Amino acid sequence: MTNQDLIPLSNPDITDAEREAVLAVLKTDRLSIGPRTEAFESLLAARAGRRYGIAVNSGTSALHLCIRALGITEGDEVITTPFSFIATTNCILFERAKPVFVDIDPETYNVNPAAIESAITSRTKAILPVEVFGNTAHFDAYERIAKKHNIALIEDSCEALGGVLKGRPAGNFGDCSVFAFYPNKQITTGEGGMIVTDDENIRNLCVSMRNQGRDTTAWLSHARLGYNYRMSEISAALGEAQMRRLDEILTKRRKVAKMYDDALANLTDKGLIHLPPMEERENASWFVYVIRLADEFTQTNRDEILEALKSRGIGCSNYFVPIHLQPYIKELLKTRAGDFPITEHVAARTIALPFFANMTESQIARVQEELSQVLQSISKSK
Ligand SMILES: *Cc1c(COP(=O)(O)O)cnc(C)c1O
């Protein structure tokens, strides 16, 4: 097979505008802590409808600073989802707080609001839900729950930049929200992340802690324990140029999702797969395009399908492995199979298909064709 035949799982959308922005930084002597970082922060905060943006070196760092800024510490409980990327739980463990998992809503893949309410105890300090695959569903409900119980809400918007829920942008819910810019996200800075908030105290703490806990006023005076979580000007320039193209990128991604919806309609009609859930599909910010196999398929079937697709040059993956079944989490938190049955049922049947802004109609057609063949051969052999 030639390389041309491979369709990757994801691909960043970088143009000459981004290349020129990065080169322009390299022609200055400000490679960190400078005007590009500030510009990127302003653009992103505005998009999320927030007063402040604080750029950092990864989405994980951004989550960690939120946990620290909210004073979450040993013995505190944070309610979160087992159906996410591992960083959502790791940031809680960094501070020796306790992640309390609750199961997801099978219709949205986001954590179930009713299950959150019944998991709240006197030790609960915050809720940390995720816009899974870009889906903004339930964030208004999470906000109501947090307010009612007087606990914090951290919105993990790492997969939802530009998404909306009932007229409000992703990144606008709760005390603070977090974005990430790894190359598979809607926009990239290579590596990077951002906290957005309206709270001046959270903002000042994050600004200080990303820079070794430095006092925001006196140089080389360290007020608290901090980190080197700074973003470079090179990354920020890339992010700023990507932000200026965000609507163009999101429109392209919506078109690709629509092409998939149409191309896969006959597999859904046959009851073989479910299309991705997505709130407000016409305005959505698509992170990945994840289909779910019908209930009759097993996890072994799914893994066979992944292998068969890969051998045919189709990039694909199993998003996500449940966090509570990760080896070190099982050991640390004594979690096990059966604890969160809906998460496990969904996670055993998901397949992320190739998805990126510049995907062509013929690439979609090819994925559709290979997937149909593989599905048919697997369901015949059952
Ligand atoms: C990408 C992502 C993050 C952060 O990832 P980094 O690689 O640290 O930038 C956090 N949470 C979720 C749900 C993500 O998808």
C-alpha cells in the first residue's frame, strides 16, 4: 500500500497565515511572555464570553491550575466522569484530592446530572465534567447543581472550543473552564492550553502559579508554590493565527460531520451503528467523529473491526478506555469492571473514524465503503 492510501485519524489545519505568524515571532527577541500570548488570551477569552484568559503549556496544566486556584486539596472530593481523557482525573490526583466518578448519560456521553446530585457529600468541593467529543449537553444543568450546593464547577472544554449550548459558548460555564491545543484538537499550538474565567482571584492565582508562583507585582518574589507552565510566544502566535480562522475551521469540520452522517445513514438504518450524539448539530464544534456499534456487538468484535480498518489504511481508535479501568486507577481507587456499566457499555463499542477539517468527499466514501465491508463480514461470522 502506498502512503497516499492512508487516511489519518486526525490532521491539523495549518495555512501560510500560521506559518507567517510563527516566523514573525522568530524575527523578534521576545520568545516567551510577550504580546502574542496576550493577544491569544484575549481572543480566546472573548470567544468563551469570559473576562480573562491565561495561556499555559498544556490542557493538563490548565486543569491542574484550576484545581489549585480553587484550593482543592487532600481529602476533598471532586465529582467527575470515567468517560474522558485521563487528564481530567489526573489533575485531581496531583493534589491528593479524591476523584468521585459518576456514570454517563448514554444519549450524550456526558456525565449524568442526576447521578452527580446523588454523589454530592459534605466533602464535595467541585464538579469537573467534560464536553465529550465536543458535545455541550447538560452544562446548564451542571451549573444549576453547582450553584444549588454551593460547590465549584470546572468546565473541561478541551474538546469543545467554539461549541454552543442555548446561546452560550463552551468555556462560559461555572467558575473556570479549560481548553487544550494538542495537534488533534480543533485548533493547535503544538502543545498548549488555556484557562478562562471571570473571577479575578482565580485569574491572579493562575498567572502566578504558571510562573513559579511569582508575585504578580514584585520581580523574583515568590508568593506561593508554582510551576513552569508558561506558553512560548511561538506557540501563542500559532494559536492566535488559528483562532482567527476558528469559524472557517469549525465550518469545515461541520461539513465533514454532515458528509459522514449522510454516508453512514444506511448502516444506521440497518441497525448496525449509532451516529455520534451532538447537541445543536448545526452550530456544533466537532472534535472527533465517534460512531458506536449496535448493542449486539462485543468489545472483541469492536477490536477486530479496528484492526481490520487499520489494515485497510483507515486511521481509527477506541475513544475512550474508561478511566476507572486504567491499571493504576484500579490500584489506587479500588475501582473495577461493573462499577459504571453505561460508560463500560459505550466505551466497549466506540470507534473514532478519520476526522479533520480538510477531509474530502472521496475519503469519506472510502471510509464508508471499508467500514461497511468490515461490519458485514463481522456480523456474518457471528
Ligand atoms: C485533550 C484533553 C485534555 C488536555 O490534554 P493535553 O494533552 O494536556 O493538552 C484534557 N481533557 C480532555 C477531555 C481532553 O480531550
